[in-house]
Amino acid sequence: MLFDSHTHTEFSADSEMLASEALETAERLGLGLVFTEHLDLEAAPIEFTFDPLAYWKKYLPLRGENLRLGIEVGMKAGTLEGSREFVSQVPFDQVIGSIHFLDDLDIYYPDFFEGKEKEEAYRKYFRAMVDNLYSHDFIDILAHIDYICRTAPYDNPELDYGSFKEEIDEVLKAVIETETVLELNTRRFGDKLAVKELVPIYRRYMELGGKYVAIGSDAHKQEAIGAHFYQARLFASEMNLQPVTFCKRRMELCE
């Protein structure tokens, strides 16, 4: 079964989706699910955290072959040990690592980009990815390599592998060396240019020795569950990359 390995329910500060809604849609689509609630310690203006024991108690009766319980950790040097301790509180099936904050600024908002050319902002983003991949040794998956593109204010916000080859290669090598799985996030798969710019990145990942991807919609609403998954599965196949998910922190191949 193919899993949507990146979804958010009401335990995430920016989502109100109910577990029942997510499971209903996933069943209709023939998908498994991993709930991956947000943890970004010391975040502002929104506090991205939740009670892991309450999460586990509420969703444990639902957990099974078609549902795993995970977490998405915002990776920052200053919150490394706090995040590590948080993750240890319950036996999460899967831990995603993401870069959401740089210079104590949420890169989803304009403040981070103010006064920065694209090259400076993106190189800082890739550097943080590399550094945190090596320090966050409890991460299973590196999420949405193109997250910064979602709200970047530049004329061409795409990653453009040719312009950032050295930096992106460092990220991909770190993913492989730390035995982390690279996510194929479908949030922007409705944008043809976004998908086109991802092709050389995932091809290079494969050339460097990458074998696996976790496909995730990053859904915060019911209608986004499994979005663009047919296209993503074809993309992975063309790159000769095997879709995977995690259960009890162990990687499983998706059929």
C-alpha cells in the first residue's frame, strides 16, 4: 500500500482536520496515512507544539496497518535537545525533519526575505539543512526540500539546480550519509514549473546513491490528502526511486 506519509490533524497548530476526515479520504483513495503533527519549539508568532501523551492516547486506538503516528520536527540548532527529548516521550512511528525557521524568522513570512537576494536566502536555507541533518540524528525523513519556494518573493522562486548545484549536492549527500529518506512532497505538484525544477534534484539524488523517497501531501485539510499522488508515483518511478514509509521507526517499502 502507498502511504501519504506527511499529514496534519487538529494536534497541529495550523490544522483543524479531524482524524476521521483524513481516514475517510485515505480509505476512499486506497492510501495509508501517517499523521505528522508539528513541533517547532521557540516558534513565533504561532507556537507549534502539542501534548504528545494526549496525542498518543487519542490516536492509539486508530493506529494499525493503515495509520501510523508520527511527528514533524522543525530543525534548529537551539532547540535540538528539546526536540530530542520531546520525541522520546512516546514511541512515534516516524519522525520528519524540516527547515521552517532561519535566523529565528519563519521563512513562510516576508520578514525572513527582507533585504536578502535569492542567492543569500537559499544558500542559508541549504546550509541549515545540511547542518541539522547531521545533528538531528533521530530524523527518518527530510521534508519538502522546496519548502522555501512556497512564499519566496522572487520573480523565479524555484530551486533551480543549475544555480545551486553545490549547495543542493551537499544536502543530498548529507541525506544519504545519515541514512535519511528524502521526501517527495506533493504540495506544489499542481505547478508544472515546480515539478520540472525538481527533476534534476531527484535525478542527482539517485545518481549519488539515493534509493528511497517518502511521498507526502503535507495535507492540513481533508481534500488535500493524497493530492497529486498518481503523478508523484510516476515521478518516483521515472527517477528509479522506491516509495517507503515508516512503522515503529523502521522503514517499509510501499507496494
